[in-house]
Amino acid sequence: MATPLTGLSAITLFVDDLAAAKEFYGRAFGLPVMFEDGASAVFNLGNTLINLLMTTEALGLISPARVADQFAGARAQFTITVDDVDAVHAELSARGVEFINGPMNRPWGIRTACFADPAGHLWEIAH
């Protein structure tokens, strides 16, 4: 590749209920909204922006691709590296985040726990 890729700057997540998603990310990640309008809300997670975009607006970005229904099943998982999975799991649980699994030790040598946002996007904390 002639031009090197330098990192992931933004993740856009399609959501049906912007208010619920915005509340979840503010509460779970403890972050303020960096930008919002009637169709989106953006959080700054380190060097990556998390853009919550109303599903009704998604076609403008991805057409002719289709937006999948949130109940169609998981197709991706986003991993956040933490120093102590158990401590972060306890903190997120105290904030009302419900975990799908973990904390657990994986055969490939890391400890993980997984949760979903209100739209079904999967997040993993790992060490």
C-alpha cells in the first residue's frame, strides 16, 4: 500500500433509538457528548470517535448497501483494552451495563467480558 493506514478515526453505529443509545454511551463509558444534532450523537473515546447515527439516515452513507435489522445477529465486536477486566466489569455493572459473558479467561491468553448497547452492537473489554 503506497499510503499507510494510520489508525481508526471513527466508528459509526446505526441506532433506531438515538436517545436510548446516547444515554447508554454517556452512562456506560462516562463520556460527554462531543457533538449532536437531530440524527446523531458523537462521543470521543480516546483517538476514536463513536458516531451514533439514526438508522433512517444510514442509507445516505452506505447506499446501495442495506442497513441490517438489529435482530439479524452480531456481525462485529469492538474491543477496548483495559488494565483490569474484573475492575472495569464491576464498574460498568454498577453503571447498569448488563454483560453477555465474562469475565473469563480465553484460550489465547487474554481475559475478556462482553456487553451490548441498546441497538445490539457488541463491545468487549479485554486484557
